[in-house]
Amino acid sequence: MVTTPRPKRAPRPLDAARLEELALAYVARFATSAAKLEGYLLRKLRERGWEGEGEAPVRALVARFVASGYVDDLAYARAKSGSLLRRGYGQRRIGQALHAAGIDEDVREEVRAGEGAERRAALACAQKRGFGPFGRDLPDRALKEKQIAALLRAGHRLDSARELVNAANEAVAIEWAGQIDEDD
């Protein structure tokens, strides 16, 4: 017996109540910025349609969530920045990620890590990837250049990348990372 698949029904267009339910479910599940929430809701409007007119209800809903404290760009930026630092990413990559999330320049500057935290992030990246003295063998010139390039792509400064890759041993690299002790 051959059955033909049922045609899929088009989803009903969103109304204000359903839009708010989607927004609440999204902020309950994900840490997000106001811009990311707005992008999500606008995408849902494009996919499902809207019973009302225009995109003003989305912006009003996002503004209400920000005012209520459901969405906090500063808290999101602090959490995202800290997470990326611990994973070994540099300040440039962190700035790019926050910019992509729609975080304003002044907020990105406020959560910018100090030099001590940047050094520790570079050290974490070098340890994780086996660069410089953390590798199995001493790297030759070509391998050092590749490792420096990888650290630069991870968002670290050139002087930090060179310092880590050219460190004589692990103790020297760890000491360099701990030289600047600050309240980050």
C-alpha cells in the first residue's frame, strides 16, 4: 500500500501573544543581547508572517525586555568576554564576537580585559595548542612562524605571540604570563 505524504500546512502568522512567548522562550534558554533577540524575532516574522503591520512591535518588545532586565547587554558582554578569555582567545577576537552580537562600542570597551588577563589567555591558547615550549619537540623557524600566525588569528598581539613561541621553556612562559598581576 502506497501512501502519499500529507501536504504540510503553512504555519499560522504570529500575533503579539505568540511573539512574546517566542521571545520569553528564547531568553529563558539562551544568554543573549538585545540585538540578537531582535534578529531572532525578525527572522521568525519572516518565516511565519505577521498579523499586524511593520516590525515596530518587535523593537517595542525587545525594549520592554531590556527595561525589565530579561536582556542585559553588559552582563552578556562580561560573560562572553570571560568565556572567550578562558578558552584562550585574544582581545581582537573577543571584540569581533561582541560586535557580531550587537554590543555597543562603549560596552565592549568597558568589558575589555587588562594586560594580565590577555597574557593568561595567550598562555592558555599556547598550552592548549602545544605551541612553543608546550609542544613535544622544539619548533623550527617555519613551525614557529605558523604558531605565531595561529596566535594572531586567535586575536592575540604580535609581541605576546612571539614571546610565548620563543620562550626557552614552560616555566619562562608561565612566568611571563604572570608578570602583570591586576584586578581583571
